[in-house]
Amino acid sequence: MHSFSIFFGMVSGVQIAVIVVVALLFFGGKKIPELMKGLGGGIKEFKNAAKEEDPEEKIEEKK
């Protein structure tokens, strides 16, 4: 976790702006919302799958 905070300590606002501009040039303005929607859907499915219990655990609880 320490290396994670060090990484974000080195990233400035100007660098983030450059990354955003490069992403816009690479993907185009119309494609970015589609990519973010897909990313959000993937994260949502991952969270739902993580919350679900295994069927085997449910069977053991009933015993």
C-alpha cells in the first residue's frame, strides 16, 4: 500500500491533464463514454460476484 501512495504523490495535475488529452486523441471524444460505461459495468459485475455466496457454503449452512 505504501508504494501506491508514493505513485500518486508523484502524479501532478499537469500530468493527469496530459494523460486525458492523449486518451482523447487516441480514442476520440465519442468513444470515451462507451469505454467508461463498459468499465463501470465490469466493476459492478465484479462487486456482485464478490458479494454472492458459494452454493456449497449455503448447503453447509442448512445442515
